[in-house]
Amino acid sequence: MNLRMSVRLRSVAISLAGLLAIELLVCWQYRGPQPIPEEHEAASDSLIFSAERAVSIHEELFPPKPHPAGSIENQLVRDRLVELLRNMGWQVEVQTAVVESDAKVVIHNVLAKHQATEKLEVRPLVLASHYDSCRTGPGAGDAGGCVAALLEAATTLAEGAAKSGPRLKRPLYLLFTDGEELGLLGARHFVKRHPLSARKPIVLNFDARGTSGPVMMYETHAGNRAAIEAWSNELARPRITGSLFTAVYRTMPNSTDFTVFQQAGWQGFNFAIGDGAHRYHQPEDTLSNLDRRSLQHFGEHALNLARRIASTDAELPQTAGDAAFFDVLGMFVIHYPLSWCLPLSIAACVLLCVINRRTLLTKDGHRARMLFAATILAVLIVGVGIGWFSSRLMQDVGLLPRKFVWYGHALSVALWLVSASSSLGVAYWILRRCSAEAVWSALWLWGSLAGISVAVVAPEFSPLFLWPALLAAGLSMTRWSVAARSILVTIGSAVLLVPVLHLLAIALGPAAGGLLCPAFALALMPLYSSLALPAVNSSSSRA
């Protein structure tokens, strides 16, 4: 008994150490790129974005106080923006309109065109953000930093093209909308009234829901397969993206100017930062609190993609379908047609059933399937209950006075520890007397069936189930012990799951324990076969 317990504890300890190592790697990668100083000199054949030059632009344009649409402060921002653009050599147009919000508001969209050769038959490229702030904060992150980054990136691209860089082969525009904070007023008026919208531009839209963290490409137009194939690996590193983020965002009530653009038939990508949300729409949304790494990441995304898109006049092939895509630790993006998700998920399930058929058909295998289903149900119920109670307790004792706080990451770590201990405890209590081989077979039978269901209902989430199942199928064909297989599949799955859970914790905050805890618990599911009764008298536990 002691030897078997030792095997269990060693497997769990190694797996948790692997999860921790991947989380630390994610934290390191997701800091964003190192800011480039203002005096940095690029090689003659390269274009370099400088966060410090963008900071100088920000200081020139934006006051350290709110400048909502319709205010004198916003008018002064607009005047400085127009003057700066003209001094940089851009042709500037100001679109003015009276629109309805809580009251009538006069908005002014600023559109700047680069002096590139105009080709009416080629889709223009538009780099877009909004320049108004909310009434309660200066808006240095939301979205003053985006405006400054786009100005620096577009100027760098234009100057490079004028010298020895790639020639611009499509019209390049900068669009700075007004009244975004009042309900996307500027974007709505622009797509209705401006003739540029009728040309269905390609748009890269930038916004912020905080003041720090990496920039994530989290939304695309419908029918994105060609765009993902052509542009996803042109994103600046860390390349943080995924089809599941697009799917989630489309179901949420939140929206940005990109929502308006893509509804009008524009193609493109939507970018934002989401960390530092405790400063979102707050007086603390100041330039001093704006992470320079985030600013550098904004600019590198804009410069990399604009250079790639504007240096060709070739149009994307028309595709009705979307892509399934995800990044691997911010290093590169894997993508394939969304229509492949269901056939691949079925193939993974069939493969696992064939490989593990001997164990699945035994009496012990049948018992393990039933107990594993009960385990998942119990873990979900316990996870929701403990997560909700933990978040509520944090609020009641004053640890969480509002949804987002500056020490929110520490509270999220506490929720992860609570989730890990409770879910592993529940799984051990239910599965401890089953054989490890039977639990392994049951785990991946149910896991692959869940993958098929997800591929039918929400295929954008399919990679989170498909690739762990394929890894498990490969490991099932070896003669390694269940403990070794569990460790490898847990760590392998974590390469996909840990970054998603990391971003989920940032997006929801510790107040959402009822959602975070069961999500954290499901990431530990590959460990459950290590909690069952191991075979310790032979080098292999295969049936």
C-alpha cells in the first residue's frame, strides 16, 4: 500500500511541477516584447517600432485627464491629432456628425490617407482605433496608447517604403473614431456615410481593457480561413490568439468598433490588451501606468501586419468557412479548416477505442467508465460550489472590494490551489480502488466523446480536446506505465490548456470563482488515472 501511494504521489508531484513550469513560461512569454528606445537605429533593410517614440506622441496628443466625446478636452486632442498628421505628410479629413446618445453629441472622425498610389480596385488597408476617453478616466490605455502606437507604426512603415522598404501596393489609411465610449457612435456613422466603407477595407483595429499585459488578437471577420492562413504567423511575438477567443467574444454583449466594421463587410483582425483591468475606465488609466511592453506589442503587431498586407495588391481568396487556430506558447500559430474538427475528433475517438479495446471490454473497464463519469460530475459540482463560495468569501471579508483589484492574480492563484486540492481529492476518493489502466481507458473514452460533442456544438474549442486525445492515443500504443503516460499527457495538454486558463483568469478576475475553479479542475483531468490503483510489480501496467 505504501509503495502504491508513493507511485501516486510521485506522479501527481511531477505533473504539478510540469504544470507550474509551463505557467512560469507563459508568464515569461506573455510579458510582451522589450520596449525599443527612441534613439534606436534600425538596419537599413528593417523597420523598427519604438515604444518610446510612441510615448512621445502620446504626451504630445493626450492630456492627463478625461476627454470624452463632445468635450472641449476632446476637441483639443483632435486639433493636435490633425496637426500632427498633416505635419507627418498625411492627407487628413475630418468627418463631422450630430448623433444621438444620452443626448445629442457632435462627433468628429479623423481619417488620414497616405500618399500611396490609389488603386480603386484594391481593398484599402485601414489601421483603426478611437481617440475619445470615457468620462471617468484619462484613457491612456483605452485607447490613447493605441492611437500613439498606430501613428508611430504607420509613420515607420511609410518612411521605410519611401526609402528602401517594400513599396506600398494598396491604399493605407488611419482612422481614429470619436464617440466609441458612448456606443461606437463614430464607427457606426463612418460605415453608413463614408464612401471608403463601400470599398470593404481590410482593417486592423486596436483597443484596450486595461493598461498592461500582452496584446491578443481575439476577433476576426466571419469566413476568416484565408486571412488566418495568410496573416496569423505575421503577428508579432508573442503570438497570442485562438479561434476559441473569437467564438467566445461573438457571444458576449461587449463590442468594439471592429464589431461595426465586420458587420459592414470589412475584413481584418481585432486586438486588445486585457491585463491591468483594475485601471480600466478609472482615474488610474494614465500614461505612467501604461506598460511600455504592451505599447511595443501594439506597435509591432500593427507594423508587421501592415507591412505584410500593404506590400501586396493580391486579394484574399473568398472563403465562406472559418479556421480552427491556436498559438503554441506564443511562438507560432497552428491552423486548419474548422470543417476538419469533427472528422479528426471522430478519428481520435475511434483510434482510442481500438487501442484500449481490451481494457474497455472488461468488467473492470465497465466499472471504471461509470465511476469516471461520476467523478467528472462530482468535480464540476464541487468546483462550482467551492469556487463560488471562495469568491463570495473574498468579497465578504474585504479582499475583493470590486471585480478587479491590483492583487487579483494572487487571488486567482489561491483559487487554482483550492480547485486543484478539491478536484484531486474528489477524484482520488472515487477512483482509488479502480485499476489505473481501466481509468486511463475510461478517461480518454469520455474525453474523446466530449471532443466529438464540442466539435459539433462549438468547433472553435475543439483543439483543446482533440490534441490531448491524439497525444493520449499515441501514448496508449506504448508499453509505458500508466503513471508515465499520465505525466506526459498532463504536461503535453498543459501546453494548450495553461495559456488559455491564464488568459481566462485575467479576463474574468477572481470574482468569477464559480467559473474559474471548474475550468482549472478540468485541466487536471489527465492526472486522474494516476490517482487510481497502480500496478507496481512490473515495468508495464498494460493489460
